[in-house]
Amino acid sequence: MSSRFGSKNVLNLKIVKSKDSSVITKQDIEEETLSGIFKDISILKNYIENGVDSNLQKRDVIRCIRPIIEGIIRIKFFTHIKHNEWLGDAIKKIRESSETDEMYRLKPVLDELIDINDYSKSFHHSDPTNPWGDLINDEELKIYVNMTLNLIQKI
């Protein structure tokens, strides 16, 4: 990928090491320097555009959903969500809010928040009693990823 530095284009390269060798390859510097919520949103968008090959990659996609929503809520409602509060706490505050509360404006999306939270929460914890893991339905995942991307626009 080319990046702009002034009026010149620069090709970024990197060395990728494998088990027994190294290869020089193009580096997408913008993609690789994304952090936090921006990287997670990029993963969801990439999934919608390109899909993934394995159940493990689908699990990685699902694991981005909650941190994105929590992050957006933390940014928008930074005086209402404490550093040790999570999506469940935000949902409770929205549910219990009155018309004079700032978080009340999220009541119209409360059902979506609850639905997305219920879908994604089981993928944030390992279950050693389930040796097969959770098989993830691709169509269902696409629905929830699209719901998440649409929801962050509403928050």
C-alpha cells in the first residue's frame, strides 16, 4: 500500500518471519497502526466485506462486538460510565433512566443493546467443559455484526 508523505508516494515493506524463513511483504501501515475500538470496527467491516475462513476467525469477530459498543458508550457518556463498568452496567443504567437522564436517549435502542449483548457475551469466556467449542452460524453472525455497525451510528 502507498502512503502519502507530502506529494511523494512511499511503499511500506516489512519482514514477516515464519517457522523457517522470512519474507519481505507490503505493509498496510494504516491498518497495522489502528488501535482499540478502531481496529475492532475495522475487523467487523472486513468481515462483512470479505468474510472469514474459519470458526476461530468468526470467534475473533464476535469478540470485537462488545468492546466496540462499550467503547462508544464510554466516549459518548464518559461522565456516566465508570472505568470498572461494562456493557451490562450501561444497559442497566439505560433501563433505569428517566427522561431527565442523559442516557435516557438510548432507550429506543435498548432492545438492540440487550440482544447484541446476549449474543456476544458467551464468546467472551472460555468453557473447558465444551471440548468442541461453539459452532458459529455465519448468517447469524452477519446479522449481529450489521446490527452492531448500525447501532454505533445511533449511539
